Amino acid sequence: MNQVSTPVDPDVSAFEQGELLIYATEAVMGIGCDPNNEAAVKKLLAIKQRPVEKGLILVASNYSQLLPFVDDNAIPQDRRFAIFSCWPGPVTWLLPKSATAPQWVTGEHDKIAVRVSAHEGVKALCDKLNGPIVSTSANPSGDEPARTIEQAKAYFGDSVHYVPSEVGGAAQPSMIKDAMTGAIIRNA
């Protein structure tokens, strides 16, 4: 007896199954996964050859998607304009992490790196997944970030799921700033 199955969105299915996703961001191809799935994050760290202590960036389509990971009450009122006026956009902020933010995402830090993207593909992906995604450049540590799906495939082959999309027009990955001080940690 044949059963008719409802098609499952492959991006959501891959994400829910703990697979790694390659997708376009503003400047480079990103590789990411469900930040709440420890096994998926560990798989990402292994494939990137990146130590967990460094921490990872979360990218979202809006700030509310980041609230489970951020201690919003710890952000001083006088810093809020600087933070929120940059979003959506290419600035990653180090914000106070929530008590429930997973250590496999924050690493050894008391802050969490987060960004609200202006890239339509990233926004659509996060909206489809109904939350943020881990976002790091699609390359093994020390190699040049992939800027196309073909370059990402040269690094990772069939070990990841590819989301058809194109990189935006930014020349460099996002700037990283400390939200509490405004200090630039990584310049774009």
C-alpha cells in the first residue's frame, strides 16, 4: 500500500536532523546549524577544525529570535541605540549571554556574539527555521572563506547540506564590537 507523503522542506528537515547548512551571507558563504543542538555544533567545530573555546556567532532575522540566548536586561539603556541602530546590518555585537545560552556556542566567554542580518537569504532562512542559526565562514580554519557554493563544496563535499543562495555585496565579514564598551574586536 502506497502512502502519499507531504513534502518536507529540505532546509528545515536538514536543520532539525542536526545537519550542517552552507548558505550565503553578506560577504561569504556561511556554515551553520541549530545552536541548541550540541551534537550539530560539535560536528561544525570538528569540520572547521575550530576549538569550542573561541565561541561562535549566531545570526538571526530579528532581535526577538536572539532573546533566548541574550540577557536583554543586562544591556544598559545608554548602549541600546548604538546596538540596535546597526541592525539589520553587518555588525556582530558581543552581548551579555543569558543563563541558558549553551557553552558550546559561547565558548569560554561571558558574552555571546550575535547579529541581525540584512541579507535576504539569511533572513528568509532564519524565518523558515523560526530562530537563529550558528554562523561562521564556510572554510576550514586558516583557509580562505568560500564565496560560492562551488568553493564550499571543494572544502566540504557532500558532508553538509547546501542552501541555494548567493553572497551579498559586502567585501569583508561582519565587524565584531563589544556592546558594553563599543570597542571593535574585529574590523570588517
